[in-house]
Amino acid sequence: MRLNEITKHPRIVIVGGGFGGLKLAKALKKFDGEVLLIDRHNYHIFQPLLYQVATGSLQAESIVFPLRKIFHNQANVTFVYTNVTEINSASNTISTTDGDISYDYLVLATGSDTNFFGNKEIEHYAMPMKNVTEALNIRSMILQNLEVAFLEKDLEKKQALLNFVIVGGGPTGVELSGAIAEFKNHVLHKDYPEQKDANMKVYLVEGKKELLAAMSTEASVNAKQNLLDMGVEIYNDVHVKSYDGELLMIDNGTNIHTKNVIWAAGVMGKVPAGFSAGALTKSNRVQVDHTNKVHDHRNVYVIGDAAAMISLEYPQGHPGVAPVAIQQGQHLAKNLMRLTKNEAAKPFVYKDKGTLATIGRNKAVADLGKIHLKGFIAWVIWIFVHLMSLVGFTNRLIIFLSWASSYITYNGANRLIIRRFNTKEMKVESEAD
Ligand SMILES: Cc1cc2nc3c(=O)[nH]c(=O)nc-3n(C[C@H](O)[C@H](O)[C@H](O)COP(=O)(O)OP(=O)(O)OC[C@H]3O[C@@H](n4cnc5c(N)ncnc54)[C@H](O)[C@@H]3O)c2cc1C
């Protein structure tokens, strides 16, 4: 099949096999037409567990699933492995690195990217964590800098290698700080018995007055106390001014010498070219109507992190979380089937089932409507929800066994340096990803 040849009308082209695009393609099982699912990776990533890959608790393969395999039993879906560069809605085509593809309906489910707010120096030196490559980069950075630290004679240079700074106190920053602090508290002395006096430090820097600002006050306060108990130094209500690969400067006058900065402080929509500036929000999300259709673009829809469905309840659009993407994918599948039968599309309504964040072993927070849970019970709910949300029985089994073993031994088994860490080279690899 040549990509631009439509074998069966109507053709729905979905760009992105993440949470939203995958749900949409699956929900189109009964659609009597052609579905092309396009992704620049040949796998679906379970992003909520990236931090465990970055800290060596889980192997990367356990949180990804091959997209082609998912559709073995769905004949109307064809997977295309390419990168979409531009949408051309006047001609109902998209440009890809492998040629143009035409569509009857186009759905962008391209997710989001790290937002460095235009600071090129920080972008160059700080490590983002949005995909598997970046999580593995962080793993290499942590492990390799520890090894280098223990050979370093100069005490100032050694401390810079042992200082870990996480910027951004949302769920990702809190989870990462907790996981690195657990590494320091439970693994360091086992892996490096000769380094009993190593002064590894974990810092968390957040611009808002509290951590987990999108959650309840109970959750924010609890998460902060848990991290403090684990030895994390927390700076709230401050901003990082600069980072040059050696020195991190905060606007309260604090300077931290560090070779390890992980940036979890912001996200922006990731969308191909082809939209006017007016169609995009400040955070680069595409503005859509209440059915996820892009204003002034015929038959073009955007779902998930890349979409901003602005309403009184959600003046910035819905939160960038997996349930929004999944529910929009599910809802849009029904609407597209209605439209192909000349029926009217129905508006999307988000059902918020709650928010969870984990801080470490036996430590998590959960906001479930008016109920706020913390500690062991919240942690068990977090484990259950994440295991059930994973794609593929084997992945669930591998992760369950890894967690069970780590729970007993406090000792994950994936602390491997599989490539040399070098900020400049790593960034090139990430950008190409
Ligand atoms: C570290 C981390 C932790 C998170 N933790 C949680 C959590 O605990 N709970 C929660 O609910 N949410 C969490 N999220 C957010 C959640 O993962 C996102 O909200 C969700 O993935 C959005 O789904 P999506 O379908 O919009 O995009 P994604 O799932 O990001 O999928 C986008 C897909 O599009 C593909 N793509 C992008 N551009 C192109 C292109 N030009 N051409 C071809 N393919 C392209 C990508 O390869 C990717 O497969 C986390 C995110 C991160 C990064």
C-alpha cells in the first residue's frame, strides 16, 4: 500500500500512539473504514513510570509496548512508523519524513514536551524526562556521576557530582526526588560500601508556595513532610535563574554546585507545523471546541495533552494527565462514528476520578473526590491503579515482580551504565528521538 492511497473511505489518520491515540484507535474497532495510526516510536510508553526507569528500579522494556502487536486482532488499523512534520488542512494531507499522507479525518494526539521557558542554557545542561531515551539518559547520569565522584580527589568537584537537583515540584518532581532519596538512603551504602562518608544530597526546587499544587492542601503538606523526612532539601516559592552545567542559581540567592539537574518544571504542547499562532495557547496547545475539533480547520481534531478545550471550569484547558487523553480518545471515537453516519457530534465532559502521587515505599497521597488518603493505603491504591493501567499482561507481571522483589530487598536490579554520559552528546540523542 502506498501511504497516500486510501484503500477504504473514510480514512481516519491518528498521529500519536500515546494514551489518547491508542484509546481512540482501539475504540474504532467497529468503524467501517480505514484507520492509520502514526507514531515516531514503534511503541506505546507508560510515562507515569518513567521515573522508575530513570532511577534504575525498572527496566525500560517493561513500561513500553509495541504498537503493531496491540493491533494484531484489529484489521481496520494500519500502523505507520514515521514523524509527522506538518498538517496541510487545505489539501487534507499531512507531511511526514516519508512523504505525504491524505485523510478524511485527522486526529492529533501528539502529547507534550518539556518546557524550558526559552532558557537555552538550562535546556542544554538540564536533563528532561518525557520519553524512554531521556529516562535512560538520567539513569546513566546518576550512576556515572556517582562513579566519577568516588574517584574525584577535589572535594568541591566531588560534592558537585553528589548534589542532585530536581526542578519542579509537581507529581514528576516529587516522585523523582523521592526515588533518588530512597536510592541515597537504602542503596548507596550497599553499592558503594567503601564510600561510607559520601554526602549525597537531593534538592527539590519549586516555584509555587507548595508542592503538588494541583492536589489538595492535605496532599501537598503530606508529600512535603514525607520528602523532608527522607532528607530532601526543599525550596518553595523560588525560581531557578540559571544553570551552566556547574552552578545552579536560585532567585533567593542560593547557589548549588551540581553536575546533576533534572528539569520537571513545565510542559508545552507538541504539535506539528501548520497551525496559525492564534490557534495555539501560550503553552503551545491547540485550541479546540467542546468536541475536540480545531476551530476553522475542517475535519481536524486534537486530543490529550496537545489540546486546550477552554471552558469556565478549565480556563487553561484540561490538566495534562492520562485520564483526560484516554477519555477524549474514547469520546472522539464515538463522535467520529456518528459523523460518518451524518449524525451530530456530542460535547466532551471530563469525569475526574481523582489524583494520585507516590513519594516512596509505603508513602503516597490520593485525592479521590472529597476523600484524601495518605501513607500505606494511598500507596497500595497507587500500585493497583498503575498495574491495571499498563498495556500487556507480561509488562504487568514483570513490574509486579520487580516491585515485590524491591519491597523485600530494597534493591532494584537495573542500575546499569550502558553508555557513557556526556551532556552534549546525550542532548543530541534526545533531540533526534
Ligand atoms: C514523567 C511523566 C510522568 C507522568 N505521570 C502521570 C501520572 O502519574 N498520571 C497521569 O495521569 N499522567 C501522568 N503523566 C502525563 C501523561 O503521561 C500524559 O498526560 C499523557 O501521556 C498524554 O497522552 P497523549 O495521548 O496526549 O500523549 P502521549 O501519551 O505523550 O503520546 C504522544 C505520542 O505521539 C507521538 N508523537 C508526537 N509527535 C509526533 C509526530 N510529530 N509524529 C509522530 N508521532 C508523534 C509520540 O511518540 C507519542 O507516542 C506523566 C507524564 C510524564 C512525562
